[in-house]
Amino acid sequence: MWVLTIFEKDNVRMFQFETKEEAQKALEATTQPAIISYTTLSLAA
């Protein structure tokens, strides 16, 4: 699973994607500082 982490002024938001391409597309679309990373863990609560 690929994770997009977006760093806002007072917030950190995380989104999960099945493929690196999906995460990369979302990263390119954001104007906030952000990173993509890969993990084998699930973000499900």
C-alpha cells in the first residue's frame, strides 16, 4: 500500500492507494508539502 501524507499548517492528512502511480498522481495534484511512502501496514481503524 502506498500512503500520501500531506502536511498542512495545523493538520497532517494521510491517504492510502493501491498503486504507486495513483499516489504519485495525487501528490502531483496537491499544492501542500507532501510525501509518498510504501508500507505493508493498513491504515484502517
